[in-house]
Amino acid sequence: MRSTSLALALVSSAIIAYQLSLMRILSLIQWHHLAFMIISVALLGFGASGTFLFLFRRTITKHFEVALFIALLACSLAMMLAPYALQVISFDLYLIIWDTRQIWLLFILCFVFFLPFFFGASAIGMTLMHYAEAVHSLYFANLIGSAIGGLVAIGLMFLLHPIDIPPAVALLAISAALVTIPLIRKKIGELHIVLKTVFATLVIGTFAMTILSWVFPLHLTMSEYKSLSKTLLLPDATTIQEKTSPMGVINVVQSSVLRYAPSLSLAFQGEIPTQLGVFVDGEWTGTIINQDQSKHIHFLDYTTSSLPYKLSNNPTVLVVGAGTGTETQLALQQEARQIAGIELNPQMVELIKDDFADETRGLYNRPTVEIMTGEARAFLSQTNRMFDIISIPLMEGFSASAAGMHSLFENYLFTVESFSLMFDRLTDSGFIAATVWMNHPPRHSMKLLSTLIEVLRRKEINSPALHLVGIRSWGSVTLMISKIPFPDETLQKIKTFCETNSFDPIFYPGLTEEHTNQYNQLEHDFLFDAARELLFENEKAFYEKYPFYVKPATDDQPYFSRFLKLQNIPAFFELLGKEFITFMDWGYVVLLATLTQVTGLSLLFIIIPLLFMKRKNIHDTSESQRPERHPVPTKSGSGSKPGNPVQMLNQVPQSGMAPQPLIQHDVVVKEGIASIHRSKTLRTFLYFSGLGFGFMFIEIVLIQKFILFLAHPIYAVSAVISGLLFFAGLGSWFSNRISTKIFRLSLVSIVVLGLLYGIVLDDVFSLLSSIPLWLKYTISLIIIAPLAFLMGMPFPTGIAALSKRASRFVPWAWGINGCSSVVGVVLATFVAIEFGFGVVIAVASLCYGIVYVVGNDF
């Protein structure tokens, strides 16, 4: 039993680590949406394993030890070989609209990645099915192993390139298989010498192939539509630096013709210097400007981003998203007195501060420059410093496709609450300046405009129009809001700046239509009209009629790059056909496609066992032949331990113990059994699907809530996933020792705590924002612990109860939980985008409420 528990923990650790490693690989060579799909494929493997175990349960039960070993060995072999499919299959997500062959290639890829999770989940499921009486301790091993796997994966991402991680993770699965060899030693001894040789070859071969995969690593091809692929096509382009971490793979590219001047003024007559291109996971991030060409750096003065520096003398500046240092360089050129920069990726800071310090002449090491690593919201919450200018530079890639690829990214920097926090850190004469790309029709700039206007309203500014300024070039839009109304002197400087650089004003106090759309002419100046409607007319009517979703992003719905309105898709396709691809939120489309696919497949995996149950006349042979149970006497003379939750969930009479009906008639008997069966089936479905949906919904919300508190997505993911699984494992282990009353109270507590966390966590985190990171992490685990501990109880309790009265339902229940989990992950994201995290947590509480109701007589 100990070796089985160890094998369970090892394979569970391997599965979660492998899932995270595949997500990193796909984020690198494709886009993060396929990484998101890996979660669905992984959980779908768990759902399919339930159907497989149900159909072959008798054979698996009879040869459990051999079946477990084969599943573990197959899991490790699939883990090692699956990534090579990316090397063989030339799939590209961006071509899927034009090339239908890509759909089939995607299907093949999903199937290949499905296999390691299917075999691993089958190993876990058959173990829980075979040792159902020990499910509490086995589920504990499963969850603890998964928690450790999450930490292992993140640790490996600091040490290894993403393509080198799967072989390392496969070693965990191989170790799990090796641990079970003593269980089948006797059966191995009975094999013919030829079969023994085959067996030894499989084991040694799998181990050797894993080692060789490091010697001959993968050579993966990045999508040709990613910025890095296109940049490497330039003459003499070469990668001169590469760094890897959980935040992504950083590449620095050098080319004699690489020049970058975002939305440069048409009036610029000088020379643009050559630069080094910097990419994260293949997407453009910025450039490193060689300070030896300082005579050419003044081109930065001819961008819309330089406007705020023309309006303030020797300002103190905060650069939010310091990146490669371009905005810092601009602030220095404009004689900023003091510059503070905040950058999320520590390796990006290291790149500029250390690796390219000579090229930048110590840009990040100068006395007037202070660069900090972390999440900007955390810094703004903790600091008491005030700034004359808070600048948010261009941060996303400049390709048309890249814009649609960010629709599922949670961006807490561009929410109303974030800009409100920045507003509070301005000096009396200070202002916020944010620059985004100009796309047509306007989307990013339009949402930024609506967000800044909402910030002014929330700050109870009497006349928001007096505090707003916006200008645009052919490629970018810069919007500014101030604490005080812009004075006439400042407005004149803005007019002069626009005239000198051929920029078009979008809005400033007193701007009339005849002074807009003069230099970079558009057929229709949507931004000018939008500013007037949002400020002076009916903003609700504007949001309804505008073809894209441009309502302000909030912390409850932090999807700044989500623009697609579902109801407008047919009209866009009718009007534009396949050209609609340039306006499409790819992330949202992939999300909806994934939701449709996993829902259909999950229903299929759930229904197949029901068809076999019906065909076999509903009876479970093992149960119908089972002798009548007699309660074990206790000291008090009563039956089994009173109030045990397993007993509570086991109130339906056994089919083999059903009392004789008053009317001895076959039809009545069959109808009665069928009625019991239908009721049993429905309760089983509701109980285990409720657990799957509820668990995943809560996990998704907690990750989002903790991103802001821990100031880094990696810290949030590691704390929530590992903490949730670890403490849920403890709850599973403890659940066998509680009474019915305590068990029912635990379900109620999950509902109450879930709703309470959704309401108060933001305020709690705000109060604790200034404490050190290590203390934040510790407090995070303490906060997660009680809810996770309670969430670990219902599943093993339900499996234990089911095994006592309907053992054939156990693999089906395992599959239902897996299928509802896979749908739950995708559905939770959809609900969050459409309705917000508050609704997600409410739905999660409803799911656990259903579990409470059906669990009472389950």
C-alpha cells in the first residue's frame, strides 16, 4: 500500500508539472491560447479515464498491479514522446481560418497531448477504484503530489529551457512505474523468458529514451507570424542573448538594418539609429538603443509619448513598465529630475542593468534612475511618493495579429482601479500619460479613453472634460488626465506640439471638429466623436451602438484587450468575410471553440457508461451477489459509527438488500429498480459534477485575487495551486475521521467562506499591501488553508460511500469529476470575462450548495 501511495504521489506530481511545461512550450512557439487549451486537454484525459475504467473495470480489478504498471509506463513514454509531435506537425494557429488542414493538425496535436494525461489519470483512477476503502489517504497522496509538482515545474523553469523540461518530468512518471515493480514481481517471475525480455526492454528503453532526449533535444519551429520569426528574416539577423524563466524566454536580436521608431512624426527629418530587438516568448517587447549613437536618439522627441515632458519642467517621473529602457531614455532627454521605473520581469531589468550596461552606458545604474522589479499596483499601494508624470509606454507587439492574441490576458494595470491609484500618486499639477497603438476602427485607444473618463468621474471631478487631453499620430494614441484643469498656457503648448509634429488632437478643452483630423487623416475620426459622447452625451447608448466592447476594464473584469461582442460576429463575417480576422479577438474565439469541444466530449464520456448500465439491466453483479452486511457492534451497542459522512451518503437501499415488494410482479419490480437507478445516477452526477465545477471556479478566482496581492503571477499561481492542493490533501486525509454533522457543516462552510472571500479579500489585501513579500506569501497560504482543507473532504467521502453501495459507479464518478473540471476551467474564464469574478464565485458557491443538497441522501 505504501508503494502504491508513493507511485500515486509521483505520477500526480509528474502530471501537473508536465501540464505546466507544455503550457510554457506552446506559449513560446505559438500563442498563450494553445497553452490555455492544454489545461482542457489535460483534464479531458481525466474524464476519458473514467469512461475507460468503467468499461474495463473487471479486467483492471482482476489484474490491478499489472494494469497500474502498464498505465504508469505508458504515461512516462507518452510524456517523453508527445512534445516531438510539435517538431513533426507543422501547425500554426494563425492559419486555421484560411487552411482547413490546420484544424485536423490541431486535432492530432490535441490527441497526442491527451495521451500522457489519459494514462496518468487512468493510473490514479484505477488505484482509487481498487482501494476505495482507503480513498481518503490515497486522495491525500494524489493532491500532495500535485502540489509538489507545481513547485517542481516552476523551479525547473528557472533552470531549464522550456523544451528541456518534459524529459525531466517524465523521470517522475518512470519513477512511479519503477516503484510498482515489487507489486508485480511474482507475476513477472511467471512470465516466459521472451516476455521477460520484452518487459525489461520496455522499462530500460523508456528510461534510456528519456535520457537521450536531453542529448538530442527538440528543435521546435516558432510560428512564422510571431514577431521574432519575422525579425530573424532581416539581413544578418542573429540572436545574441537568451534568458529563460517562468516569465518567458527573452531573446535579443541584432541586425544591421533593425530600426524601430514607434509612430514617429511625419515631420521627423533625421536618422533613426540601429537598435537591438528584444522579444519575450517570440513577441516584440522593445529595443535597446546603443548610446554610442546618442546624436540620433533625439528621434524619441518626435513621438506622441514625449508630449507630457513638453508640459512639465524637470519632473519627477514614474515609468510603469520600464521594459528595455526606451521611456526612461526619453525622460532623461527631457531633463527629468528623478525617474522611478517599475518592471514585472526581473530578467528584463537584469538584461539592461548588467548584460547590456555598456551599450546603454549604464542607463539603469544612473544616480537619477531607480528601477524596481515587481507589480506596479503593489508599488503604488505601498509607496507614499508623489510624481509629476506617471507614464505608461507602449508595451504590446505591433503586429495586427498580436492584438487579438491578448484578449484573455488579465491586465490589472489598465483597470479603473489601477488608474485611480495612479491618480492618487500625482502631485497637484501632475498627470497620467498612457500610450497605446492606433488600430482601425479604434479599440485599445477607445477603451483607454472610456477608462480614463470613468476614473475622473469616480474621483468626483466636476468637469471631467477640463482634465482630459488626447493626441494621435498615424500609429499611436497618447491620452492624459490631470488633477487640475489644464491651464490655457498648457493647452497652447499642446496645440504647438501637434502642429510642429503633424499630430492630430483627439480632445482637449475647447477643441472643435475643424481642428481635428488634419494631418493623419481618417475617413471618420471615431475618437473625437467618442470623447464628446462619453463626456457630454449618453455613454450607455454609445457603448451599445459601438461595434466593439469598449467599456472600462475593472478589477472584477480586468480584460482590457477583450473587444469582441458575440452578437456582432455574424454581421462582421457577412460584411468582411475572412478579412474579419484582423478584427478578431483570437483568444476569445479559441476560448469559445474550446468550451464547445470539451463540453461535447465530456458529455460523450459521461453518457457512454450510462448506455452500458442500461444494457446490463441496471444491476451491478458484484453488488447483487454481495451478502447482506451486518453493522459492527460498538461499545454502545449501536451499529456503525453514528453520524459518519459515508453513512450519510449511503442511505439508498442496496439492490441486493431491497425489501420484498408488496405486489410480486416483474413489471413493478423492474420499474422500482429503474426508479432507484435513475435517482442514484442523477445524484451521482450532480454530486461529482458539482465538486468539479465548484473546485475549479474557486481556484480560478483565487489565482486572480492573489495576483495583485503577491505582485507577480508566478507567485500567485504557485501559492494558490500548491496551497490549494496541499491543504485539500490534508482535508481528504482528515475526512475519514469526522461525523455526519461535521461533514454537512463543512459543505456549508465552503459556501460561506467562498462568498466571504469574494467580498473581503480585496480590502484585506489593500490593508496588507505594504508588508514584505515573504510575509505576504505566508499570509496567502494561511488564507487559502481553511477553504482548501474543507474543499478536500467531499470527493473522497463521496467515493467511499459510492464504493460501499454501488462500486461500479466509482470510475464513472471519477470521470464525471474530471469532465466537469475541464469544462469548469473554460466556463469559469468565460463567465469571468462576460460577468466578472464576483459571478464566478457565486456560481462556485451554488455548485457546493447543490453538493450539500444531494449529499444529504446521496
